[in-house]
Amino acid sequence: MAFSSTVEGRSVLGDKKITFGTFNAASVTGGDIDTQLLVCESLMLTHKGSAVEANVGVVNETYPCDGSAVTIVVNTSDTGYWIAIGHD
């Protein structure tokens, strides 16, 4: 399988745009999230599961970055949620 992500919604907070969604690192250790933002200034990850995570997922980017491909590194087969802040 491969890494996948979805955008579940978007909103506005002052002069910033927020998008949020899910990710699934099926049999891989990460991938790129398309936040649907032109520029991503922050991306927060939350693990989905019934146990404590052994390693914390990280964003492998320097902000601000291209919002169409924000690289994350997670445990193999992790699933979770993300929230991005930036602008169009």
C-alpha cells in the first residue's frame, strides 16, 4: 500500500486559512500531505489509536513551505489526523 491523506474541511481564522483531515501511512513511514493551501505555516499531527504511540510523528519541512506537499514522518502503518494553518 502507499501513503494517503484526505482533506475533511476548511475554515478561516482571522487572516489565516485552516484545513484539516486524515492520513494513513499504510506499510510506509510517511509521505506528503496536500493541505490545499498555497503556503503552509504550521501542520499539527494527532495519532489515532487505542494505545500510546512509541514515536511521535514529525513534520519534515521548514516553515513556511509549499502547502501542496508537506512531508511527514511517522511509524509504519500509522493513521491519524492533521490540521494545517496557512494561506491561499
